[in-house]
Amino acid sequence: MTEKYERKETQSPDEKFKAISNLKDQLEENFITLGQLLSEIKRAKLYRFKGYEKFKDFIEAEYALSGSLAAKLVQSFDLFIEEMDMDEASVKEIGFDRLQMIRPLMQKAEWKEREEWVQKAGELPTKDLRDHIKEIKKQNQEEDIDLKKVYIEQYMEKMLTWFNCSGKELQFKLALFFQDADLEQVKKIVKERQREFELEQQKVKEE
């Protein structure tokens, strides 16, 4: 990491606040330094010096920056500069917008995959990068659909065997079962189990 991104413990909160005001109007040029300042302010909770309890409220009131944009600046600095230890020139060359395109895909990725995404972001034109990301997301969605399809097939096999009936007859039996059911309660249970299913699949992907 270059000297520029070492923690400046001698810089006062007021100096950091003033620096943000000077940098925010030229975001594309200053997004790294701005991300560094915001990251330090958030981490040290310096916004409390201004009487705010939440970082988001401080940013939106003092600098007219949306909380979501500030979060992206912080996350970009933390990921690309601090965690991946990339140099300023490489990060700036890719640019803030393209970094935001790849960042969600990188946060839980392994190091090799992260490096591949950085390389693609640096080499591919924006349109090609966007199309590639869409294709990856589509593949991930298809994998999720396939997992749900397997789950459905297992469930149907179990139920058809248990009731010893055809698929059409099973639908009739389920209709009888749900006819007088508390649908709000059913909806709540389904929502909870779907969340558990999706979390479990996410854990499998991360292993």
C-alpha cells in the first residue's frame, strides 16, 4: 500500500470533515481518497463530534451525499485498497463505476477469482463487462433454479409414494388439505423455510 493510504492519526476530525467538502464535487477523480476519509470517519465514529448518532445521517446532512453512495465509497476503499492492497493508479484506471459493477461479485469470492474480476474490469469495455456480469448472474440464477427443481422432484416423489397416487390425484388431496388452512400462517411458514433453504444453499456455495 502506498504511503498515501496509511492511517493519518495526526489529522484532526475537523480536517477530515473539511477534506470531504473539498473532494466530493469531483468524485471520479477523488473517489479513493474520499473513500479513505469516509472509512476512517465511520470506523472511528468521528461523526459523533458533529452530534450525529449515525454515519448515514451525518453524510446526508453535512455533505448532501446519499448514504448509499457513501457506503459504496467506503466499501470500495476497504476492498480494493485496504484488503486487496491495490495501488492507486490501477484502481483509478478501472474507475469508480466499473469497480461498483464487479464489487458485489468479489466480496465473497476467493482471491484468484477476485484477481480475475479486477483484470476483466481493467481490460473489457464497459458494455462488454456489463454483459459478462449479466451472463454470470444468469448462470447463478439458473443454478438456483436447478436446486429448487431437485428439491421439488424429491418432494413429489416422497408424496406420491406416501399417498400411492397419481400427480393429478395428489394435487386434489393437497387442495383438500389447504382448503380451510390459515393461509397467513402457511405463508409465514413457507417464507421462513424458503429463507432457510436459500441460506443453506449459500453456505454450500461458499464452502
